[in-house]
Amino acid sequence: MNLSPENHFKAVIAHAKEYGFVFQSSEIYDGLAAVYDYGQMGVLLKNNIKDYWWRSMVQWNDSIVGIDTAILMHPTTWKASGHVDAFNDPLIDNKDSKKRYRADVLVEEHAEKLRQKADKEVSKAAQRFGETFDEGLYRQTNPRVVEYLAKADALMTRFVTALEAGDLEGVRQVILDEGIVCPLSGTKNWTEVRQFNLMFGTKMGSVAEGATDLYLRPETAQGIFVNFLNVQKTGRMKIPFGIAQTGKAFRNEIVARQFIFRMREFEQMEMQYFVAPGTEMEWYESWKAARMKWHHSLGFSPSKYRFHDHDKLAHYANAATDIEFQFPFGFKELEGIHSRTDFDLKNHESHSGKKLQYFDPERNESYLPYVVETSVGLDRLFLAVFSTAYQEEELPDGSTRTVLNIPAALAPIKAAVFPLIKKEGLPEVARALFQRLKREHYVVYDEKDAIGKRYRRQDAIGTPVCITIDHDSLIDGCATLRYRDSMEQERLPLDAIPSRLRELVSFEGLLE
Ligand code: GAP
């Protein structure tokens, strides 16, 4: 069934709660904004996504090792990393709607609208001219397309220049000159622009006076940078090599909305790849391609992904791109890939007074390595998988079903085992198979309700296969496997089921 993107998203959020995937944090106290808990199904899906990432990055990659660093770090870390001075969002309020916005988001969305107008002209022309259409030439020569694109570029250049110069009045002027209105009130009645630091502060120590001010880490990356030499020396790592970790990060997001897309407490999966200076652009391109390939391996349409190169670079980067995903609310950042130069190591060296140089035996010289980073939000990946997998299907017999087409390797429950009826020796055989499969996978046993209803329950949580024991099973030692996506059935000997299931849900399946 074709739901509008808005209704699809509403259905996704309701389904996530109803089936134990995601709950609002502290719900009985009316919740805590932009903080969420994962339920009994959600934690399994989340762990599987994390596991697939970890295996791809660490287990299957000879040049990458994994670590797990603390959330709390020495406060100078955040001075050195630039987060104390530069981890800010420029905010602007609309006086009529009283709504607060990120100024960069308002401007970027406006520029995107101009680019979309250009795209519209191009696709109209493509239809008109058919096969002879030369898109590249049209983009360069059609006056209207050229004008839209030039306007978008000029707008972004002006905005980025003002922001990088710390000229907040200039940033506001861009918004006013472009006639950008508040999406709610429709007015241009804007306040001044202010910078707001996104780090959460906390204190360590038993007495208030002697307590040290700390921050909850806003990214996991710094735990990797400060451990760079520990890992390099103890692991006898040779450049190029990477360090990966997954873990919680915290940001006091001002505009936190869209369910688990933008949270105040979230989980990152990051990898820092340390390379020789001068080779970073090659590695940047190679990681861009590798990460896009990894996302495609999940099996969703490649048209759901695109790169978005940054116009405004973060304080640490000399090149950066986002892998954007088509969420129900449009294309948004899923993963960031950044060439971070030697910014972090250099600053940690100067703030700590400790040498962080690497001796390169091949070049016979010491240097500070450059870093290419891949950083993906686990919760965003969860939302990408969950919202794309959620389907309300109309079946050939006119009935409907809600199904989660989650890649089998990531599904929370891998198989459900049913006796056709609750008697005549069928539960005993079904339970024995359940016990056997359970040693290797998360599986469930269900004997309640009619078989059709049991299928629907499993479809709704994304279980890739249901296995039914019937009266014939007692005679021929076989069971019926019913597959979630095709709803096709297959009869297999009981002894062949463990290996069939293993093959169906293996991570290698995704790589193929
Ligand atoms: N170490 C680099 C870094 O942190 P980032 O682009 O700020 O870069 C990386 O964040 C990824 O972390 C994003 O692509 C996104 O998937 C995830 N992320 C960032 N802020 C988030 C938030 N408030 N809620 C959920 N995920 C977030």
C-alpha cells in the first residue's frame, strides 16, 4: 500500500513502540525530549547492526583494530580538540512562532530548494528531448538552470564566509536578504543569531568546591586520538592503519526532532584511519567508496543513498562528505567521512606536551599522521533500516499485512518454530527443534492462535522464516519453512534446518 511519507513515518514510530523496538525515555514521567530507550526487539536489531559494522571494520579488515574508551575524558581533551571553542550551532529564533532554528539548516534548505528547481528544469527538458538529451551540456548552458545553480552557490559561499569569520550579523543578513521565512509563521521576523555550545557539562568529585568540570564526550573519536600511540606501540601497527570503536556520545541538540534521527544521547560507530601526510586525499576517496559499498550491502535500493560534499567544513577537516539516506522525511545525513588532517594529534601534542609522532621505517622519518575518519550514527542506521523495512502490503487475496523486510542477518529474531496444533505430539518435536536452534540464534517458540495469525506476528517483527511442525513431520521427519518476504514455503528434513538457517542469516550473505 502506498502511504504518504508523512503517514509512513507516523506508522513507523507507532510500530516501533507497539512491537518493543523503541520507547520514549522515562515515558511514565512524560518522557525526556530527544532521549529514547531500545526495547526487547530494538536492542537485538541495534546489536546486530553494530555487530555487522564491527565485523566489517575490525574482524575482516587486517589493518584496523578496535578499542573501547571511556565516556569521561580529561577536560583538556575538549580544549585541544576545539570543541570548547568551536562546537557551536548558530541559532536564530522567529519572534512570531517563538520557534528556534539552526541558521545553517535554514540557509542550506533554501539553497537545496534552488538546486531542486534546477533539477526540475533538467528533468522537464530530458522528457522533451528524449534520447538525444545531453544533461551535462544543458546544465552548463540553459540560462534558468545556470541562474538557479549560481544563486545556490553564491548563497552558500556568502553564508560560509560570514560563519567562518564569526560574523553572526552577516549570517542573519543572508537570511534576511534571501527572504527566508519561518516554516511555521511564514514571517521574516527573526532575532539576532547566537552561538550555542552543544557539549553537556558534568562534575567529578565529592565536594562542590573541589569538583572538576568535565564534559560528556560529544564524539567517540577523541578517545581514539589520545590512545593513538598506545595502540600503535602495543599493537606494533604500521601506517596506514585504523582504530575503530562504538559508543555513546552526547550533544545538547537544540533542534532535536524526527524521532531517533537527532538525539541528545546517541551511539556512534567511528573509525580513524591514520595515514602518511600527503596520502590523505587518496584514502579519503577510497573510504568514501568503501563506506558507500557497505551501505549498499544492506540490500536497500542504491537510489536511497547519495553523497553530499560539505560547503562549510568542520573546524578539524580539509575535506568532508556525508552519505545521505532517503529517510521518510527526505535525504539526510547518515554517515560523515572526513579528512581531519593532523589537526587532532597536533593539538593533543601541544596541549599535553607529549610527543605523538610516528616513526615511519619506510620513509625513515618521524611525522604526525593524517587522519581519515568514517563516522556513522548507530541510531540513524537503525532508523534507516527500520523505516525502510516497514511495509504495509496488500496481498493477492485482498488481505493486508504489516511486514518488516529487515535484512535477514540483522533481524532481531531469526526464526519462529510452531507446532501446527498444541497436541498430538507436535509441541514436543517443535520444542526440540527450538532448543536446538536456540543455541546458535535468537529464535522463538509460539503455539498460540491460528497459524496465519502467528505468521503475521512474526512478519511484524521481521522474522525471516517460520518453521511449522505438522502431523506429517512425525512420519517423514520434515518441517515446513515459510519465508517472510516471498511467503513461499519449502519442506526440509529437520536435520537440514540448522544449516539452512545459518546460511539464511549469515553476515556473509550481505557481503555477497
Ligand atoms: N567524529 C565526527 C563526528 O562526530 P558528526 O558528523 O558530527 O561527526 C557523525 O557525527 C555521525 O553521528 C552523523 O553522521 C550521525 O549519523 C551521528 N549523529 C550526530 N549527531 C547525532 C544526534 N544528535 N543524534 C543521532 N545521531 C547523531
